[in-house]
Amino acid sequence: MSRNDVTEKIMTAKVLNGISWASVAEKVGLSKEWTTAACLGQMTLTAEQAAIVGDIFGLDADERKWLQVVPYKGSLPTAVPTDPLIYRWYELVNVYGTTIKELIHEEFGDGIMSAIDFSMDMQRQNDPKGDRVRVVLSGKFLPYKTY
Amino acid sequence: MSRNDVTEKIMTAKVLNGISWASVAEKVGLSKEWTTAACLGQMTLTAEQAAIVGDIFGLDADERKWLQVVPYKGSLPTAVPTDPLIYRWYELVNVYGTTIKELIHEEFGDGIMSAIDFSMDMQRQNDPKGDRVRVVLSGKFLPYKTY
Amino acid sequence: MSRNDVTEKIMTAKVLNGISWASVAEKVGLSKEWTTAACLGQMTLTAEQAAIVGDIFGLDADERKWLQVVPYKGSLPTAVPTDPLIYRWYELVNVYGTTIKELIHEEFGDGIMSAIDFSMDMQRQNDPKGDRVRVVLSGKFLPYKTY
Amino acid sequence: MSRNDVTEKIMTAKVLNGISWASVAEKVGLSKEWTTAACLGQMTLTAEQAAIVGDIFGLDADERKWLQVVPYKGSLPTAVPTDPLIYRWYELVNVYGTTIKELIHEEFGDGIMSAIDFSMDMQRQNDPKGDRVRVVLSGKFLPYKTY
Amino acid sequence: MSRNDVTEKIMTAKVLNGISWASVAEKVGLSKEWTTAACLGQMTLTAEQAAIVGDIFGLDADERKWLQVVPYKGSLPTAVPTDPLIYRWYELVNVYGTTIKELIHEEFGDGIMSAIDFSMDMQRQNDPKGDRVRVVLSGKFLPYKTY
Amino acid sequence: MSRNDVTEKIMTAKVLNGISWASVAEKVGLSKEWTTAACLGQMTLTAEQAAIVGDIFGLDADERKWLQVVPYKGSLPTAVPTDPLIYRWYELVNVYGTTIKELIHEEFGDGIMSAIDFSMDMQRQNDPKGDRVRVVLSGKFLPYKTY
Amino acid sequence: MSRNDVTEKIMTAKVLNGISWASVAEKVGLSKEWTTAACLGQMTLTAEQAAIVGDIFGLDADERKWLQVVPYKGSLPTAVPTDPLIYRWYELVNVYGTTIKELIHEEFGDGIMSAIDFSMDMQRQNDPKGDRVRVVLSGKFLPYKTY
Amino acid sequence: MSRNDVTEKIMTAKVLNGISWASVAEKVGLSKEWTTAACLGQMTLTAEQAAIVGDIFGLDADERKWLQVVPYKGSLPTAVPTDPLIYRWYELVNVYGTTIKELIHEEFGDGIMSAIDFSMDMQRQNDPKGDRVRVVLSGKFLPYKTY
Amino acid sequence: MSRNDVTEKIMTAKVLNGISWASVAEKVGLSKEWTTAACLGQMTLTAEQAAIVGDIFGLDADERKWLQVVPYKGSLPTAVPTDPLIYRWYELVNVYGTTIKELIHEEFGDGIMSAIDFSMDMQRQNDPKGDRVRVVLSGKFLPYKTY
Amino acid sequence: MSRNDVTEKIMTAKVLNGISWASVAEKVGLSKEWTTAACLGQMTLTAEQAAIVGDIFGLDADERKWLQVVPYKGSLPTAVPTDPLIYRWYELVNVYGTTIKELIHEEFGDGIMSAIDFSMDMQRQNDPKGDRVRVVLSGKFLPYKTY
């Protein structure tokens, strides 16, 4: 048994029972972004969170234990994603990568925007010309240290 | 001569003369994100914008023409970026890719978040535990059409 | 269970029962292109469409639910396809890629031809020197926005 | 000297002198698609065509000879294109690849759609919801022979 | 079930029952090259051919249907083959690739040698210094069309 | 200076002076296949052959020496060739690879067809349905030795 | 069933019963190098050899037949091996590759050292500073032929 | 300037002046294998060795300094070598890789054969059936340590 | 059965029974680093060590034998790791690779730091600004030998 | 001009003038590890540090400005390094990757060891059995945040 087996079981239960990620997040008490990532095998749950998720998706005791183990992260089957929705994000990194780098360095100096001390929030943005996806990313700036 | 030559000349002028992207954007009259991407060879300028940029970076008439040609986009030398700052963004796509996909589909149905009808805004977010990089992405949702 | 399992079941039923894609499309009431892509795990069906497809291919209730979930798209096992028919299309993109780019930009300016707001129509074109495959592609032009 | 040098010289002359592909095609007397591909180093010109193209772009006698040599074809720098406009075409092959294969085989049997005995026509399709790019591809069907 | 399953079953029956490809080809009434390729999942059989092959290898009715479906072609597990016999052919393409290209173009002009309207014949060539493998390839020349 | 520089000089002289490979081979006194490969930097010439080739293409004394050095072989810029003519040969290896392997082993047992003790002959094959490229390959069979 | 299944069965029997390759080679009557390669699915056994190997590892009649079939060779899961012992050999090829090429050509002229008419012998070489692995490789030199 | 520049200069001098590696090694006083690798940019020379090599190939004082710097090793342009002579060595690692691993472990236990405390000796082995290349490799066995 | 099966069984037992690597190491009597690597299929255990590990994780007699076989090493599914924690180590090699090389060569001359005669020790380093991971690596320096 | 040009100039000056990294670090007043990485184009210097480095290596005013610009990091030419010294470090990540992950998570929970708030110290460790390279790595632990 592995975390992947649990993730597949969660996805199957979600599809067959029509469970929404928003409803899972509400019960877990965290954002829908973190909660979904955790259910998809990218984050680590506490025993309490695993119990809530286990009840929602019908997981047994062993499966709940796997949810509490730090997973081997990386959710995509290929280095360049083939799915069009995910590819557009890869395209942003590819087209705007040097721009992102230049502007963060201009404001903060040498360092990175953390992907660990990080949060993401996605919302529908109503727009008469067609609704938009609005995503707010917030990552702590970590400066390179000299030593 | 090619657009890459112009991009390299812009970068060299920026470094040697200490020009900031924010100041360029202010003169162009557009966001610092779009302006920087354009100067880095990813976007197409109008004749007026090219004249402003050309004055700032000391470009001749031919070089200004290249700025008005649609470039072959893609700013990274490898499919998986080696630079740590840019890699963190690739890591976000890799770790959160399926999460992003699930949540956009849950809210909007099948389709994508456009990387063309798109904007990005980066700001410093003051925080007593360490300042953060706050990025707002906004992309039009484009639903798959049946036919 | 996953969408791939449903796709394989559809393909097996198609082969063993001699079902044509044209007949499926007629019953679904959409083009044969969209319908085939949906049956091959690339598009999302409504409940009504899933019921029709389910009846044709003998799918049970759970399998019909998977047809209504947005799939992870990408139908090819390798980045460069090995199958000769599909490779010829890859070759078109490779040989004519810069031509396509030049001509769309010459007519429309910077932007892309959408692969989402898109349709495709394939027909036999009778020709005394050997019949031809005629394909009409239609994609909305999406201009890059400045911001 | 190589064909690539001639292609770069053509592109530079085009940008600096504002030459349109449509005007080149008109003078050559062939479609804008074939003519552009030829100028971009993908097709072979006759001596007469090379003379016309040479006059337009200011090529000398040696450069005109290179236009008449069969080039090493393939116009993209990477196996998966990074440019968003060209990527959308790669995405079509990736998402619709198996669909294209199924439908051509359903109509014609085993074989391929030729990329050699082939033509392409791109046009603007006016549409009140946003103009579209309409592309007609026509390739001879070539059946696999038994022997 | 898939065509691969049928191919594996054919290979197993061949090994365990000591069937030769030459004998299969004789019964099918076509060359040993085409017949072997078909049995290995690369070509499409008619109902009559599938019945003959099915009798030889003990295939049931469903498996015989799969033989009549156009397969997803490509018989090698890696882009550069690791098997020494097959690698030598890849090496020929790699070392002689540009030579083949030059000589076909010198004789025929721009175009390709078809891999579809194509035949191959392999024979033992007796030689006192060691027997040789003699292979005759014959492919229709397909010229690029202007349009 | 390197062998590549000599190859490029040969190609340039060939294009600008309209030299045919057949005429070079006739003067060298070997097949057009071997001679072309040698001129393209894949084979090693003797001093006499280098003198003949040097006279034809206008090479100086140093360049003639490079022709007599064993080159680093491999004539293609990518592992999977993008040029359509050369790709068709790669496709033959990919589609027919396992067939070639099976039939050589059926006739000869375990071993390979040599790509070193090897010859190739290309000819035009007149055909009322369209002329064909006929290629005869002959390679010594080399059996695996036990020890 | 496939040759891989037989290889896995041999490995499992070896581990569980503590069989040494040296003892297998002694019974087969050939070198330990060839015998091990054959048991690992890289060489082809005669019926007599297969019977001996089958008795040692407890293979049934069908499995012994697979040992007599020429295998698809290549024993490594990745193009660059990850296992440190095997990697050191890859490193030798990488670091000394051009040296090996230069010295064989200096002694023999253009051609290769055969990997088919080849033998390998590994022995412990006692050394007070630490025992060494001594490997003797012997491959027939095969000169390129002109034609 | 870099070590690669010095290597290219050495190769050019070798070709134009007809210098043999054996003669260089004799003057340096080390094996032809180590000496050739050093001249090809893979090993580090002492000041005395660099002086000898510099005299042979006509290197100036700066170039001799580069010979004394530890180079970035790796002599091949691609991960899988395209040159047939070098490929045969890669093929040995690929086909015999698991055999080499099994036999060294059987004799020595877990560890590696060093590629650093290592020597190689190549000789012509006269043989009436065709001369052979005989290579003796000797590498210290390094056992994995527990800790 | 293979070593991978044993590794998976160990991981499952660890998760379901809440076993810590530190406790395993204490019972084995070696460092936690070596012990964990061994349990994860990267090192070879003695019979005594395998008995201890087998008791802890509930392995049967056959599984304990696999622990004593030298494994095919390499613990990551992709050449560039996707997991963020492991990626940071890859990033260190990528960013500091040339620095590490320069400094070891400056101190020791040409050679390597052994990854075989090697040990690693990880400890928590308390720090008021946030605890740190402190890792001490110790590898024997192995100088390149001349011969 | 680019940072790479400056790095190459520094390396050339170092080789030709025999400058040691230790002496540079002493003048800069930081560790030899950070200083070397900065000189090799991986870190960003202040104006004061750039002045010191510029004096040592003879850099002009423009080159000193490039040292103060955040570089595009990544010091290796291939994803898997070919140089043996650097490869051993890649091997450590490959063989010990999952071990490192397990032990850091066992001690700290989910998160990473920072490669930004990080230091490295290399020292010679005298040892009668052969001196060792001792490296101390220290990186802040960064826990994944929930949100």
C-alpha cells in the first residue's frame, strides 16, 4: 500500500459520490487550496484532519495513517504537463520566468519567493466580458545569506 | 540581427546605467510586469512604446523595429529551470498542478485560465515575520466549446 | 477506477461490437470530432451525453460518472508521437510552425489561435488523383492584452 | 555559408523594410503558406522563384543558390515548442491525436494523411463574437500497401 | 483488452509451439516482412488474414477482431533502441542520414521516399567471407507540391 | 579547425559551383553512397582520395589532411530527426524494428547485421504509378560468439 | 509470458537458494561472463544449455523455450545508469571515450572494436594496497569497407 | 580562453603535423592511454608534463598553464554516443551492465570498481581470423563502508 | 519477488506500526543514515542485520534473503527530483557544483570525494532564528592515478 | 556582455595568474565557499565586494557592475553532471535522496532544508588511511504552512 493508493481511492470516492473540494475544506477548517493538495497526496495531515478526511471519503484506519505520512511530492506525470489547463501555468513560468525574476530581485534583492511558507487563494472574478480566474499567491521572501 | 540581440543590448544597458524596470514602466505607461516582459523579448511593442524604450536604452532605428515584431516566446534555457527563484514557480506548478486543475474545474467547469487575456501584479507585502511577495494573477476563464 | 479504465472499456466495446464513431456522434447530436475526443478521454460529457454514450458502449452507473469529470488531457504516450499518421501532424507543426506563426501574426497581430474555443471538421475530398483528407480548423483569435 | 544564414538575412530584411509575406507570395505567384515556408528555409525554390525572392530581400547570387537547395527541414528549436501560438498547434496534436487517427482510419482504412502532397490555407473568419482563424488542410490519403 | 495483449499472445504461442514467420507468411499469402510486422502489431489484417493468423496462433474471436483494427504503430520501447541488432539500423540512419538525403534529392528533387507505399525484402546472401544480410527497400518517391 | 569546418566548406562549394555527388564519386572511383558519406564527414579518405576531393572542392593542404582523419561520426543534430526525408527512415526502424530483428534471427540466429562491413546502393526504379527509390543494403551477418 | 518473466524467476531462485554464477557457468561449460549475461536475459542458449540452466533454477518446459529465443537486449532501466557500480563503467566511456577512439584508430585505422565477436574476463587481482578488479576485453577489429 | 581551446589546438596540431599519441606518451613517460586522455582535456598535467606536451604541440605559456588545471571532465557531446566505435563501448555497458555488477559483487561483495584508481591498456592481439583489440582494465575495488 | 517488494513492505510496516528509523538504527547498531538507506533498498545487510530488520518489520525468511543481496541502487523516480526537499539537494549540486569542484581541487588536486568510503550525519541544530538541519559529510579523497 | 563573460574572464585570470580561492575569500572577508560561488557567477556581490574581486582579477568598471547583478543561477552544463567529482554529489542525492527525506521528516515534520538560508564549509580531515573531505552543510528548516 502507498499514498498513491489512498489518493486514487479519494478521487474515486469523490467522483462516485459527488463530493466537492469546497465542502471538504470547510469540514477540515482550512483553505480549499491546501485541503485539495493534501487530498491529492501533496501535503501531510494531522491525525484530526486525517480522521475528517477519512470519514468523508470512507477510508479505513490504515489509509488514514498514510495521510499523516509526508508524501513524495510532485503531482504531474511529465516534466512539461500535457493537460491544457496546467500547461497554461507552465507557459506563464516559461514566458514570464525572467520577468518574475527581474521584478522580485528589483524589489527584494537576491533570494527567492518561498514555495513552502506560501499560500494560494483562487476566486471567481465576475466580469461582463467573461468571468476571470483570480489567484493570489503569497510567499515569504527568503534572502540569500552570506557566510 | 534578431530580437535576442536587442534583448541582450537592453540588459547590458540596464546593468551599466542602473535603470530600473519600474522607471521604464512608468514612462511606457503600462504595468511593470508587461513592460519588463516586453523588454525581455516576450511581448510586442507599438511604435510609440518602442520609441520610449529605445530612448531609455539607447537603441537605434533598426533595433526599435525589432521591438515591434512578434517574438518567438519562451524565456528559459531549459524545460526545467535551474535558477532557484524561477524553479520555485515551476515547483508550484508541479506540486499544486492537479490542485489548480481541480479547483478551477469545480468552479468553472471544463476549460482553462487564459495565459493570453491575462495580467499579473507583484507587490511587497509587509509582514513582521518577514516581508512577502504577493502576486495577483488574473486570467479570463475560457470554456471548452462543444460543436 | 479512473477515466483511463473507462476509455479502455469504450475502445474494447467499439472493437468487439463494431461500433463506428460516426454513429455515436449522431446519437449524441454533436460533431464526430468532439464526440470521438470525448469517448477517448479528452472532453467532458454532460449527464445526458454520458447516458447516451453509456448505453452504446455498455457502461455502468459509476463509469458514466467518470465521463462527466474533467479528464487530465493529453492522448499520446510520448512527446514526439511514433504512430506515422499522428507523426505527420507533428511534422506539420515542426515544418510549418514558424510559417503558421508568421501568417497569423501578419493578419491578426500578437496573440494565439485558441485550442479551446475551437472546432475541427474532417471530410473525404474526392480527387481523381487519389482522395484527400480535408480538415477545417477554426479557432478564435485571442490577442495578447496589455495591462 | 548555409541556408540558415539566408533565412536570417531574409527575416532581417523583412523586419527592417516592413515587407509582408502576402506581398512576397503575390510576386512569387504561389500561396502565402508555401511562400512563407520557403522563405523560412523549409521549401525549395526554382531559379525563377529564387530570383524574385532575391530581389525582394536583397540577396546576392550565392544566397539565391542556397534557396534552390533542398533544406534540412524542421523549423523549431525544441521538440515541444515554447512559443504559445505554436504550442497550441502541438496541443491540438496531443489532445486530438488519437481522435484524428480514429476518424481518418474510420473513413479511409489504414494509412496516413500526407504531409508532402499537402496544402494549407489560412484565412480570417469574421465573427461578431471575435474573429477566428480558419485553416483548411488538405492532404492526400496514402494507404498502407500489402506486399 | 488491447492489440498489445494479442501481440504478446502471438509471441508466446510462437515461442512455445516453434512457429516460424516464414510459415505464417506462406499461409497468409504475403511477404514474410509484412506478415511479421502485422503479427507484431504494426499492420492491419483483413478478416480472412486474421482468421488464418488466428488459427495458427490459437486466437479467439475477440482477439481476431483486434487484428483488424488499425494499431497505434511504433514497435520500440525507447527513442534510441538498446537492442544491438536494431541499433545498427538506427546507426545507419544516424551515420548515413545526410547521405541518403543528398542522394535522393540529387536524383529526384525535394520530396521523400515513402514509408507507406513501401516494401522490404530480406534475404541471405551467400558469401565465402561470411554470409550477408541483403535487404531491398522500395519506396515510392513523393515530391513536395507547390500550391 | 575541425572536420566540421571542412564539411561546411565542401557543402558551400557544392552549392555555389553546382557539383553533383555522382560526379565526385566517379572521380574518386567508389560508389556515390560511400563518397557522399565521406564528403559529409562520416568516412575516412586516403591521401589519394583526399587529393581528388580537394581538387574538386578547392580545399587547401591542411583541409585535405582533415579528410584523412577518422571523424567523430553521427550526421544528425537530434536523436529523432526532424527532416521529413530522414524521419521516414527513422520511422522504418521504429515501425519495422522488431520485424527486422525477428526475421534476421529466424534466418541467421543470434547476432547482428553489420553497419561496418556494409554497403548501400540507391537507384531510381521506374514505375508507371510513380517512380520509386530502390535501396539495396548489404551487411555481413556477425553471430554472437560464446566463450 | 516473456523472457523478462524467466529472468525474474532465475534471479529469485538464485537469491532464495544461494546459487553462484560461477557454479552455473561451470555446469554450462562456458565463461562466467557469458553465462551470467545469458541468465540475465541478454544471450541465447541452446537447448542443451537451457536444460542445464533450467535444472539449476527450477524452470519448466515453457520457460526453457524462452531461454532459446533471441532476447531484446539492453539490461539497464535508464540511458545513464543510476547504480554506482555500473555508472563507473559509463563514466569510463564518457571520460575515456575519445581516448579509446583515438588509440584504436591510431593502431588499426577506421573501424570499430566488435561488441559481438567479443569476450570479457573478470578476475580478482591481489594487491597489498587493496585488491583490484581486472577485466580483459577482447573484441575483433572490424574495418570500415569502401565500396 | 579555456581548456577546450587548448584541446582543439592540440588536435589541430596533431592532424596537421602527423603526431602520434604513442610518440607523445613516450616523451611524457606515461602510458599512451593516460597521456591521450590528458591531451584530450580529461586529465591534469604537472608543469614538467605540460612543458613536454607544449613543446610537441607548439603551445604558448598560457596554454601550458591550462593543461595544469583540473578540467571539467566528460569527453562526449551526447549522453548516448553517436560515434559507432564509442557506441560499442556504451553497448557493452548496456548489455553487460547487470552482468558486470553481478560478478563483481559475487567476488567482492557490495562496492564498486574504481574509475579513479584505475588504469587501461590497449593492445593489438594478432589473430589469424582477424586481429583483435585487447583491453585490460584494472580498477581498485572499493567496498561500501558501514558507519 | 524483488528487493523493491521488500522495500515497499518495510515502508508499509513502518507507516502502519509507527516505527521510527532512529529506533531501527539503534537495534541494528549503526548510524540512522546507513540503516535507513539499507531499509530503503540502497545498501546490503549481513545475515545478522537482516534478522534484526526482519523482526522489526515482520519479514519472512525469503524477504530477509533479499536484504542481503546487493541492490540496484538509485532511489529516485526521475533524473531531476520533483520532491521539494530532495530537489533542494539537487539544487545545491547544481548551484554549488563548480564551487565544490574548485575547492576540493584547490586543497587536494585532481581526484574525487568518494561516495563509497563515505559517511553522513544529520542533526538538529538549535537556533533562536529557527532550527537548522546540520549535515556532516565525510568522504575519502581519491586522487587520480597516473600510469 | 553578460555575467558569463565576467565569469570566464575571472577563470582565465585565475589560471594565468595562479590566484587561489582561499586568498580571494580572505580579501573579501567571507567564507571560501560563498566567495568561490560568487566568482563563478552564482551569487551577488555588493559594490565593495565587487571592487575587491575586480582588483584581484583585473576587471573594469562595467564588469564590476555585472558582479552586482543577481545572476541566472545553475552552474552545470547538463542535468546529470558528467564530471566525476560533481557526479559523486549527484550520486549521493540519487542514492541517499529518500534517506535524507525520511530522516529530516522524522526529526522536523513536513518541510524542507533551505538551500537559501544555507551555509557550507569544506575542510581537509586528516586520516592515516587517507585524508578525507569533510563538508558541513547547515540549512534552516522551513516547515510547510497550513492556511
